[in-house]
Amino acid sequence: MSQYTGTATAKVEEYLETIYNMAMEGEVVIGARLAEKFGVAAPSVTEMLKRLVRDGYVAMDDRRQVTLTSEGEALAEAVLRRHRLTERFLVDMLGMQWHEVHEEACRLEHFISGAMEQRVVAALGNPTTCPHGNPIPGAVDAQNYLANQHALRLSQADTGAPLRILCISEVVEDEEELISYLNEKELKPGHLLCLARHDQAQAALVLDVAGREVAIPERVGSKIWVVLV
């Protein structure tokens, strides 16, 4: 992992994290998608992207697709590392629930020093993923994690195949209502299931989870990454 030693605002870091995560999950990063993600008007995103290009964090091609520069990638990974370690600390050491820690980690991640980060890593035994199953940069190859695990979206899995939930999309991790919904359905990282069938009429996926039939919207299934077992 590249090392980042500069400074940036929390908003810049948030944009770089999101661009990194979208790219990691194979999504095309453009201004409209970022506006949708952050719930802001397109001109606000345009101004931020201009700033990120000016500061050398991102590049844009002639189709307006956004990619991180090496400096932008290093900063994104540094922030994501602190964020995911903080989530792990809140769950493993403080006993918080996996679906409750994202916002707390967002508040704390910008204030963790290098020395504190090292102590957290030591106390947790050098974890490789956050409670949502997403990779911790520096512990594993985060950028290629999904490809290396041969992961696919639940909505794209074959029916009847035995599956294990690898992670929940980081792109939607801050949608508290969705994460709480997955927790209620017991669709957590590490849990086993299979896709029983597609309910086209309801635009839903019907799952077999430990002998229980669980139906979820297809759009939610696209946010769950699974691996074959």
C-alpha cells in the first residue's frame, strides 16, 4: 500500500473513499453517480471534482470518467484503513453491533494518529476485514480483494448454489436503514445461504437462509457480495 503523509479536509477524504470503493466494486465513476451517492446537486460535485483534479487526487478522461491518481489512491487507502480498523475496534473491543458502527467510525477516522493506529492493530491481532467484511488496506490487497476472492453480487449468483456472504457493499454502508434491514434478515458477512429463485413479479430474490425462506428486493441483493462454498 502506498503511504500518504499530507493533509486533506474530511469532505475531500469522503469523496476519495467513495471513488475508491466504487471503482473496487467495478462501477463506472462519473459525476452523476457521485451526486446520487452524496445526495447533492450536480454543480456541487463538479466543483469538488475540479478541486480534486487541481490538487492531483483524481484524473478525468474525455468521457468525464473519474479515476484516482496514485496520490489520491494512497490517501483513500489511508482513510479507509483507519475507518475499517475503527469499526473493528468498536465491535471487537467495545461490543457495539456490526450494523451500528459506520457513523461512529466516520466521526473518529479523521482524528486517529499513526501511533494510535498501530496500537489498535496490535490489540486486534492485525485484522484483515471490517465488520461488514470489507478489506482493510495494508492488511490485504484491498483494491483487488473482490476479484481475488472470486466474489460476485448475490443478484448475479446461480440459483441453488451454496454461498457465503463475503461483504456488504461499502458504497451503501452508510445507509443505516439498509444495514439494519440486513441485520434483521440475518444477512451478515460469513453467513451461509443460497439463492432459491428470482421472483420477477416482485423484483425480489428469494433466499434459503438456514432453512428459512427470506425474500429481499433485487436491488438489495446487488449490494451483497458472496462467494461459492
